Amino acid sequence: MKLFDVYPLFNITPVKAQGSWLWDDKGEKYLDLYGGHAVISIGHSHPHYVKTLSDQLNKIAFYSNSVQNPLQEKLAEKLGQLSGYPDYQLFLCNSGAEANENALKLASFVTGRKKVIAFTKAFHGRTSGAVAATDNPKIVAPFNAGHDIVFVPFNDEAAFEKALTSDVAAVIIEGIQGVGGIQVPHDSFLQLLDKKCRANGSLLILDEIQSGYGRTGKFFAHQFAGIRPHLITTAKGMGNGFPVGGLLIQGDIKPWAGMLGTTFGGNYLASAASLAVLEVMENEKLLENAAKQGDYIMQELKKFPLLQNLRGRGLMIGFDLPEEKKTVRTDLLLKHRVFTGEAKPNVIRLLPSLALSKNEIDIFLTALKAEL
């Protein structure tokens, strides 16, 4: 049997990782400023994370959600405390797409409606409702295209107000668009969405899968706007590489038995991994570090005149390259051993560990200067 060939692959085989560094099977060392799509939040192979997972594996790795699991309750309490949402409820699942599917389903249950507003350049996942709300027709199969989704220009207040009709169940927006190229919603735009959704009886879903978990220097990116959405989805950095997703649900939304469900969500290993991540974030003050190091990168990148439209918050940063420098991302990887991300056509995305150091930033800046 062969693998289903859907991923364009670099000819690199990582075999070891520590902190912000990877080593391949040839012994080459790479600086990781991408974290496998913003997944590595506390650094590769963090000793507390490794020990927590190892200890849990030696006790019990899995049983279904038909039994008591105090780790889930401990995780919910710690997440509520650190995120500023102690009055919300937590539903645990396995991925960002699954978190968004459940958010969309829950909004439809609560409102009795089915129309959804999403935004241009949005990416919410590859499952049925999530991919229908993703602004990329190429990856939406005919089977997924039957959802009632309306796309509105990002940051366009007038267009949004026109689209928000009485049959809208939910409005879904990323705290900062990731795949869309690090597009930051205006604080005033998020405030408008929050206000109008409440007046309209629609639920506001903040997709914080890539932009959440401390990446911006606040726990969630939408907290810069001072809003409290009905539903918040998270994944990626939540498990530092262990598959975990979560849905934070406003406290007055009442569940009923069987309303949502999952086999693997919130299993012992997933809960242990998620707890370890939060403990490291708290003990090592990684939100503060993300804000501090993000400010440093931004100030230094402003000194590069060739970079266009520098944008982002904390350690979620994007910039455009001129056409004649479109190979910079590949050159950084192959010539300087630095992993970064991209977005089409010529955007570089930086999504490093929240424990990134100034010295590691300087290594990247030196390499970038050489290529520019």
C-alpha cells in the first residue's frame, strides 16, 4: 500500500527535536519558526510535557467518555483560569476542524437556524461544514457545497451588516487569519460583529485554532478587542503536538445528553498533554515572552525595506515578499536551515514556539538579511 499523495513534501526527515530546534536523519540542525502550523506552543520535547505524558501512559492511556475522567475537569478549570473564561463550558475533541464543526452545529441547535456568515480568505478546516466555511473552492467537494454559507469581505463593516439577516445562525471568524496570510481583524470590526450578533440572536464563533493559546501575547487574539464571543474554538497549540481540540461554550448554553459527542476527545493522554502545556505556559510566563519577542521581531523586521505589509501580533507574524524575492522561504530552509511558513502568493508566516529566545530570533534575522 502507498500513501495517498496529497502533501507536497520537502526532502527533509526530522528525527529529533528540542526547544526551537529540529535535527534530520543526516544530523543537520534546523531552527523551527513554524512549529508545524503553529502547533508547537511550549517548544519541542519539553521535559515537563514528556514526563507528564509518559507518567500518564504508564497508568491508563484511553477509555471512552462513558466513565469519569477527573483530568478533563482539572483541564477545564486550568483553562478557564488562564484564558479568562472561568464561566464558560468546555467540550473536548481531537482537532480544529472538529471543534469548528461542533461550534457550527451547536449554534444551529441553539438558534434553530442554518445560515452561516464567514469571511474572505477564511480557513476553518477540511471537514464538511468547516470546509464549506473556508474561502477556497478548490478544496470544497460537491458533497460539502450544500451548506448555507455567505462570504463577506474581511473587515468590511457595511457588507457585514447587509449580510446579517434574521436567518443567520452563526458568524465565524478567525482571531487572526492564518492560512489567509496573517490578516488581522480590526478591533472595531470584531466589536461590531459581537454587538450585531447579540442583537440578531446569532452566535459569534471565534476560531482561535491558530491564533489562540498565547500566540499573540494574550491568551486569545480576540481579547485585544475586549469582546466575549458565544463560542471559541481551539486546537493546534493546545496539545503541543498531541491531537487535541476544544470548544469553549458560553455558560448559559444548556447541554442535553448526546447533543455533542466524540470517541477520542478528552482522552487521558490528550488531557494530560493539554494540562502540561498550560502548566508550562503559566510557570514559564510564555504569554509575556510571546509579546516581548514578538515586539522585538516586528521592530527588527521594520528595518528591512524590501518587506511589504508587515503585520501580526505577538509571535504570529506575516509579511509579503516582492516577486523577485519569492524564493526566500525555500532559500531560508535549504541554505540556512530555518523553517518558516507561507501563504500564497509570496507571504512568509512566522509561528514559532512561544518560548522562542532573542538569540534564536537573531539567527533568523541574519539569515533573512543574507537572502534579501
